[in-house]
Amino acid sequence: MHKFTHLQRPGVMFTPGAGDPYVTRLCDWITEWDGQRPLDAAIVGAPLSKSSISFSGAHLHPATLRQLFSAFTTYNFEADLDLSSLQVSDLGDVGMHVTDIPQCHRNIEQAFQEISQQLPSTIPCLVGGDHSITFPALTGIQSVRQERIGLIQFDAHLDVRDTAYGGRSNGTPIRSLVENSVIRGEDIVNIGLRNFANSKAYRDFAEQQGITLYTARQVREEGIKPILERTIRELAAKTDSVYVTFDIDVLDQADVPGVPAIGPGGLSPVDLFTCAELLGEWNRVIGMDMVCVDPSRDTRDRTSRISLHVLLYFLTGLARRRHALA
């Protein structure tokens, strides 16, 4: 079907078939790519959670997200905008080795090299998996683009753990990106850091690298929009492009029971939806991911539904971006 070495069809595609002719559901719109038509955005799954520090069923997230495609429509009521104007396809899942985590990471990196080479104007939307997938995905993109890429990270955690203690995991992607010169520390902004979820030593490391840090309390007191607007201005002045990673554990545990590292005092889903829409609209953004959703710990797919809405708000912004260019 496609030309990508490390991508394979999902185990199940949820397509209920034609129904009400006046309603377009996501499963009627996001279909497999035919290998030819140009795409505005592409869905890619990375079902990997063996690299998580704590137990995680995040490998189940891509399949659960696709299952929810039948539950929602393409129409954003508040924006009076139908996303079906965008060309979006599902490229499938990156193939994962059963036991070899470094091989899984290499597969992700090579998949994103190929996507960047063959679909340079397409925005990849990566569905994790745990947060370890961000490092190889962004490494693959950077190897092709050869640009100064900035990173906006929504996360309760710094993710700068020392790889000497346990290898590359969901706690190490930011450190790995910096130490491998994929991204400069000064070009990284982390929004939503939470109390009692990090260490002083790793905060010191992040600040020494020049990473900009915003806590969940700062978001509550200042508001998410001013912080994001400041972040956009600062990154626009020094980077060529920007990648966005949404670790869903940045949200409060009351809203997302299905994340491995739940905790109180997090951001609200509306905060994340606002950011996703604004960043989808920004022409510097070249890719995004959503990580650390564990459907096995969830209730009624609450967390996966929020993750899917992050994607839909991002695509709302992207639709505005494309309309502005038309």
C-alpha cells in the first residue's frame, strides 16, 4: 500500500460504513493512505510501552484512539469548521520488536526519516506509546530537515533522567535530544511541571541546558494563553521550525485516570485544547505527538477521548492554517 519500510497496517481498522449522509464521522474521513494523494497530516502509531519506567499499557493507545474514530464527527461546532476539508490519512503503526527496545527506537527513527523524505509538506501526528518515542521520531525528522528545531513540551515531568540508569526510557527523551545535539536546550520549553514529580538535580540540569520551565501553578495564575504566546514569540525569533509533544499526564488526575503517572494539581483539558489549536495554526509547527495514555487503566476511555480531542483541536488549527494559504 505504501512505501515505508517500518510502517505496517494497524491490526484493526474501525470503519462502520455509510450511515447518515449528513454526518461525517472520523472513521469515514481518516482512512488508509493510497500512497499517492498529497496529505496535510498523517496519523502514525507507535505502540511501545516496554520502555516505560513504571508499568504502562500505552502500547494500546493507538488502537484505542482509532476505535474512537467512530464516536466523533469532523465538525468543530464552536469554530463552525469541518475538518474534512483537510487531507488526512492513517499511515499505520511503526513495527515493534517483541523484546529489543533499542531496535524499536531505531524503527521509529527510520520511519520518520522516510516520512520526512517522502511527505515533506505533511504534518506527522504520532500516537504513542510512552514518551521515549519522541527522541527517535524527532531525530529522524531532524536528520532530513537539517534545521534548528524548537520543542514545546506539555508535561508534568522534566524527562531529563540520566540514561546511565536504565537506558532510554519515557523519562529520558529531552535529555537524549539535548545530549545528541538534535535540539538545543535553549530551544526547549516545558509547560505544566508539577510538584512532587521531579527532582532538584534534574531541575538543575534542565536549567543549566537553558530549558525554559513553566509550572502548572504558573499556568493557573497567569493563564495558558499568555504563556503560550510568549513561547511562540521566543521560539519564532531563534528557530526554523517547532515540534510539539503532549504528554497527557500533564493534566490533572481527575480528568485523566488512564495515565501511568497520575497526580493532582495538573492542567485542565481546556488548557491543552487551546494550545493544540493555536499550535496547529502556527506555520512553524512541523509535527506533534501524544504520549503516555494507558487504556488498560482508563475508565470509559476518558483519557483516550481527551487525547483524541487534542489531535482534533490541533487539526482545527491546521485547517485554519491551510485555509489562510488558499
